[in-house]
Amino acid sequence: MRSSKSRSRGNKNRNIRPSGGNIINRVFDSSGPDGKVRGTPQQIIEKYNQLHRDAVLSGDRVDAENFAQHAEHYTRLLAEANREVESKREEQEEQNRQRQAERDRQNERDRERQDRLKAQEEAANEQPSMDQPMMDDDDQGSTLVDTPEAAQQEAAPKPPRKPRQRKPRPPVDAGPEAPETPEAAE
């Protein structure tokens, strides 16, 4: 026969309200004075409020107060869950605002860096270096610059290439293990 101690081992946390999860959509079994009421907290509140109204109309003040207390319990449970959901939503929105602000700052830094590089390139392009030849007035529409290499390429076209010739293969040294071919035998 089992002792009562071994039977109750798994029941340690039975009366503790579950933490986490979505209480708003969770289905509860409420043991009220008229039997079990099953549903989400909002549905249970509506059922107990209806039972409260029915008890008031029938003149039973004790049952009416009992149903009102049950409805109030689930109203508090639902309000607490809504506050938690709202606080989590606000935290998430704050994190999103911070992330967006950081992205905006990073984008602004990137734009400023690109503007600086562009200004440096423009400054470098405005000052002609000694390696680049000056452009003539008639070449202002063209972006190409005349270089001595380009002039040489235009003046002397390359001759066509000759086809490659194969190098002769070195003779294969016939060793003692090599089989004799009919050409070698002659």
C-alpha cells in the first residue's frame, strides 16, 4: 500500500497561477457555486455577471454577492494580464524606437562620410596633376583625355598573330620492361 506522501509528490505547484503565457486567451475552469464555468476570462466574467443579474432578479442576495465576487476575481485577473501585455508592448515599442534612432544616426554618419569623400574627389579632379595632359578647348564636350599611349595605338595597328607551332616530343626511352612495338622491331 502506498503512503499519502508518495501520492502527493507531483502536486506541489498545483495551486500556483501559471506564469507567462497569454492569460487573455487561456481557457479556465472556474468552480463556482452553481457548478463549473469554462472559458476565457472575458467569457467567465460575462457568465458570472449574467448569473449575478439572475440572482438579483430572483431575490437571492447571497448568491448574487457570490457571483459578483467571482466576476470581480476574473476581472482583476484580466486587468492584470492586460497591464502586462501593455507594458511588454510599450517596452517593445521603446526598443524599436531606439533601434530606429541608431539606424538613423548610422545612416547620417554614412551620408556625411560619402559627402566628404565626394568633396575630396571633386577637389582632386579640379586640380590637374602633372601626369595628366591638359585638355584642348575643342575637347570640352568629351570626357576622354588624349594620352601618348592612345596616340601610338591608333597610329600602329597590331599585326595578326601567327599560329603556335607544336614542340616535338622527346623520344620515350624504351627500358627493359617496355614491350616492344612493331615499329621498334624493324
